[in-house]
Amino acid sequence: MSEICAKCGLVKELCVCETIAKESQKINVSTERKAFGKIYTVVKGIDGKIELQGDHRQKVKKILVKIGFSPDSIDVR
Ligand SMILES: [Zn+2]
């Protein structure tokens, strides 16, 4: 017997709730201060956490938009 999704009522094989959740996932770009006072730009919300040394928040956002992410889904702090 197939499991039914509680959200959409479809059998799990046909359910796309998780796919939609992934597509509407928020990307978070922020900076973190690490050991010895070094600033890192941290990108969360895409396949794995990305860390870059230095403050590259605006640059990262531009790159993410360029490769197809919606500017609305990118939260820069
Ligand atoms: Zn569903």
C-alpha cells in the first residue's frame, strides 16, 4: 500500500511537495567572524554550506542570480 502525503493528499510517488519546498528554498548569505577576527562570507541553503574568506556578500548574490537563482530567494544579511 502506498503512503499518502498529508499535505497534498496524493500518493508519495506522485507527490511533489518536497520538490516544491526545495525550489522555494531560501538562500542565506551572511558574514561570520572566525578565529583571529577573520571575516568569512557564508552561503547557506544550497547543496552544502559554502564559506569564502572575506566579505563577498554582494558578489555572491550577483553570481547566484547569474547561474539561475531568483534574486527574491537570496537573503543577504
Ligand atoms: Zn505532497
